[in-house]
Amino acid sequence: MAQEKEITIYDIARLLGISASTVSRGLKNHPGVNIKTRVRIAETAAKLGYRSNSIATSLRKQQTRTIGAIIHELHSEFVILALAGIEKITNNAGYDLIIGHSSETMVKEVANAHNLFNKRVDGVIASLAYDTTNLQHFEPFFRKKIPVVFFDRVEENNDGIQVVIDNFKAAYEATAHLIGQKCTRIAHSTANLQRNVYSQRLEGYRQALRDHGQTYNPDWTFVNDQSREAIREMAGNIVCMSPRPDAIFLTNDFCAAVCIQTFKQLGLRIPDDIAVVGFNNDTISQLMEPQITTIDYPGNEIGESAATHLIDLLNNPNDPTLHQKVVIDSKLIIRGSSRRIF
């Protein structure tokens, strides 16, 4: 069966007895074309099955009206909320969104970046994978002056814009809260310290200990891949320690939930035997018993801010006020997993 011919504005013009330029302007609802003519053009285009050639338009205008987003995982509530915020802003601004998923590996992140560059996206929003060691795969964008906004997981020194929270301050507040609950042996569970979010939270935790006269014990800092299995193993090891930590600050709520579940299965009371603080304020933090003390990390706001900043950069590339780090507020939410009764 022969492939059906693609309808063009010339076919519409020939059928209506008008010029192709009038059809083109009419399809764009240009006020210079009589309203009745615009209606006739629209009706004929629909009847014939006309499709606008966005590729040709993109080549003429040197823009594709698309934004690329590179995310590190799909199972994180924070990432899902951030994507929702990104999609809301880009859609309202008339941009399509192409999403690349790195699956926490630099190899896939590099492939995603190359793919988005070849698709000629107008800008990129990215959160780095666990093992990303450099930003060379973003250099083609930097050289072409294609704006790149990094959010959440970033490299401190780069040519892109950053949208983050103050991870040091958040971790400091979480640790200071545990100290205020008379915890004296506070452990910390974290991930790859190459990533800013984890290294900065570790430093905030350590500084809070120092400022409150407590000694940092490296044996109570656990670095792992944040998987369910790794957290269960860590929790089991903590139960067997002597002296045993009487509190733990973890870098996400899923891990905090797994930790609480494991501690309870092994006979510990939360927070009497060991207090627990998580991070992100995910839904699971309110579903656990007891509910999890956490840091509210507003994913939707982070995503909206990153996308808004990118759109502003596309519209005003030479505005120096837009080339700055954006720090979104976070706050400690105290719940039953750490609130002790004296």
C-alpha cells in the first residue's frame, strides 16, 4: 500500500484559491488575515489532515522549543515532584520536555547529554548521578551558550546555574535537634560523598557535634548505596554495636523508614532506644509508626525554580542577575521518631 502524501500549505492554498503565505499566516491565527478566511483555512487543514512541520520551523528559527531534563532516578518522590514542577513551568512557557534517566550511572548520563545535544534542545535541567566525576559531557552546551541549570545534585564549580538547598544548614539543624533530645551517640547514614548533597550534610552533622561539645566518631558514619538491603544490614550492625548509637540521622526518608522497621524487628523502641531523623519529607515519613522527623525538601519548588530560571535565561541570556546560585529554603519537621519525653 502506497504511503499517503503529506499535506502542505500549498495544497490548502490551491484548494481555497489563495496564496500559500495567506494560508501560513492564517494557520498562525494572524490578525492580518480575515477571520472568515482563517476559519476556512482551519477547517480545510483539519479536513485534509494537515500537520505543521515543526522540524522545518525549528531549523528556520534555530530553536526547537524543547527542554531536556536529566534525572538520576525514577523511584524518588523528590525527583517526581521536581519533574512535576519542571513540566508545569516549561509547558506554560510553550516548551516540550524530553526526559533522560541516568539510572545513577555516569555512563547513561553522558549518553543522555549527547542525545539531548543532538536533538538540539534549547536548554537543559539536570541532577547528577551518584558516580559522575566530571562535567565534560555538558561542555558542548556550554560552548554553544545553551543554558544548563543543575538542581539538587550539582558540581560546585561549573559553568551551569545551580538550584539547591543549604544542605549543610539542614543537616546541622537535624543533628542539633537530636542533641537537644539528649542524644549523645549520634550516627549518620549517607551515600557517595563525591556528591554535594551528601558531603555537605556530613559536614553539617560534624559541625553540629563540634559546636555542642560532642566528639565525631568515624565508626558511626555509614556510607552505602542507600538500597533497602544496605540499610537493613547497617541497622543490624548498629544494634550489635557497643556502645550502641542512641540516634541516627539518615539522608532520605525511605532509608529512615527501613531503618525504623529493622530496629523495631530487632527489639528496639523508637525513639526511646534510638531516635531517627530522615530527609526530604516524603509521604512515607507520615505513614510510619512513629512518624519520621525529617527535613522538608520542597521538590516541586526546586523543579519550578530550576525551570523558571532556565526560561528566564533563554529569554534574557545576557542578564547577569540570572547567572547565580539559587538557594531554596528547607525546614526541620519534628515528629515522633525523635521526640523524646523527659
